[in-house]
Amino acid sequence: MVLGPWNTRDSRPETVPVPLLHEFAKDAVMWRDTEGKVMPFSVRQCMTTFERSQVQIGWYRNVWFPHHIPKHSFCLWLACHGRLPIQDCIMNWKKDPRTLSARFCSYSMEVWRLMKAEAQMEYYPNDWLSIVGFLSSNTTRRCKLHKLTFVAMVYFIWQERNRRLFSDVQRQPNVLMRNIRDIVLKRMAWKTNKNLNQMQNGITK
């Protein structure tokens, strides 16, 4: 059943045309897509129509992947958009947003160095855009581990910055590295139904 447009401003209920109802006909929800086609409504088709107009970015694979931790991924999503709220780094972002040190600080570079050694990521670059691009194209068996490690590192460094700004509590890079390692191991163990010792042995091999 398709009706013409309703002009409800001046119309009275008795003037609205009564649709013809068919006893054996099923109700159907119709919608018009961006090309003007009238078709039965489906959520999949609706999402596909809207996604066609969106530009796909390469780093989305680093943010949303099967083992991701939601709060960590959201933090990285903000960082990739340059919207991570870290007060004392805003000016540095404007100077050179490409490097990890500009996005955070020298402290983060030390944490990144420790994490690369811990998760066997020594061959990863230090440039922010290069890291994000490398992770996006990584298809090795360790790619989920590496993504979890990098995303968790971004989150914990952001958390560390907030702690220093608001509570004057500081953690050394090696302490932060152990915290990141523990949360990554627990996540991988939970997702793969393995205990922590098995995950530790699998990562160090």
C-alpha cells in the first residue's frame, strides 16, 4: 500500500483518504533509498546504502578487531582522529602530528621501546602514521597480539597522563609495560580459552 504525501497542516481526519485494506494481504514497510527507489525496508539494505557514501579508512582494522577491548579501541579511535584529550600535548600535535613522540612524549617512546621488545615487535617503526599503516596491513599470526599491545599502550599512556595531571601519581615505563603485558595476556587467554602460562609461553616463543 503506497499513499501520496499527507498535508496534515490543513487536513482534517475526515478528509484523509482511507486506504483500501485487503484481508489476505500482509503489511509491508517500504522505504525510498538515496536513488529514489521504493523497496521493502531491511536493515542490511539501509546500512549498505548509507555506507556507500562513507569513505573507508585503512586504520579501522586497528581499532575494531575480534579481540579488541572496547575502551582501549575507543581511545585509539580518538587518537587517530587527533581528538585524544591530553592537555599538555595539544601544542605538540599541531607542530608535528605524525610522530609518536609528538602525539604523546618521550615517556611514551620508552614504553613503546619496551613493548616492542616484550611482544617481539622490534621491526615496527616509531612514526605514528607508519605504525598505524603497518598494523593495518599486518596479516601474520601475531597480528591480533600486536594490535592488542599497541591499542593497550595508547590507552595506558593516556591514563598515565591523566594520573599525573590530576593526582600527581607516576609510574615508571617498565611498570606501565608490565601492566600492559598483563592486560593483553589476560585478554588473549580469555578469548582463546588458555591459561596465562600457556599465553606467556606462546608469546615468548
